Amino acid sequence: MNQDDTRHRHRRYRGLSLVEMLVSLAISGLLLAATMVALDISFRAYADAVEQASSQAATRMIVNRLTTLIRTSTAHGPLVPNPGAVPPVTLNGNVISSNFIQLLDPNNRIITITYQAGTQQLMLTILPAGGGAAQTQPLISSVTNAQFSLARRFDSDNNVWVLDRGTVDLTVQPGADATLSLENGNAATIRMIASTTPRKIN
């Protein structure tokens, strides 16, 4: 075997140089970083989707509960416009608009649903029949807007204004309470509008 064959064999079996090793490690690190970024984006998108689905289900349930209260109540308010009230009550034609509504349920309890913009909560207050201590509890959080519209009509037989149709307009921002640090906070706003007519109008 001559000297040229030995030199050729050494060239063929030599290992990676330090520079080649560093380049390989750098490329591997970039690929791993890109993979982690993609996984992080995927996890955050999934968390947003879960949060939005949960908020949508909760909003739908609350809107259904509110329309049921309106439909089964025997008296409704406010029926008198009062722009100076807090919260304000406005009149446009025969439609009263406000961010609260009062109801008299079949058990003669006075139920008040109020939107608190400061805490972004929809609150439920129940005053028992015949007086007593009122009970207040939150219905749903992360509410960015809530509006109640009461289309009234004049009952000439009883000489009073009564509710003809009630509409609930509720807007909720999923993830606004930041319960999951994994969320992007990019979930789309949920807005639900529902309308109903009372079963009994006195």
C-alpha cells in the first residue's frame, strides 16, 4: 500500500471539525426554538378556543335565564323614563332602555338585574315577598356591556303602561378575568341578543 492510499483513507474517515459541530448545534437549537414557539402558539390558541366556548355557553345560559324571567314575570320595570337616574333610563318612541331591569315573579318576589360597569358583572338581586333582606349575587363576569330594552304599550282597560316585548343585549369578553396565564387574550367578543314576550300582562 503506497503513501497516497493511506492519506486518502485518513481523509475519508476523519470526524467533524469544531466549526462544523458548532454550526450543527446552532441549527439544531434554531429548529428546537422554532418548534417550541409553534407549540406555544398552538397551546395558546387552544386555550383561547376553550375559554371562548366556555364563555359562549355561560352567556347563552344567562341570556336564556333572563328571557325566561321576563316571560314568566307578571310585572316589569322600569316603565318610566328617567335620564337623571343612576343607572339612566331613556325612552325612544315606546321603547325604554336601561342597563337594569326589574321583575315581579309569580312568587311576588322583586327581581332586579343590574349591569355594573365598574366590576364588569351582571348582578341579580332578589327581594322576598313581604319584605326582608335582599339577596344579591353575580350572574356572570367579564361583561363589557348589557342593555335591556322594554317595548311598552298602553293598556287602556287598566290605564297603565305594560310590557309588550323585552330584549336582552349582552356582550361578554372571554378571558377578561385572566384566569389562565396560557391564554393569548385574543378570543373574539361574544354578543347575544334575545327577545321575548311576557306570558301574562297585567
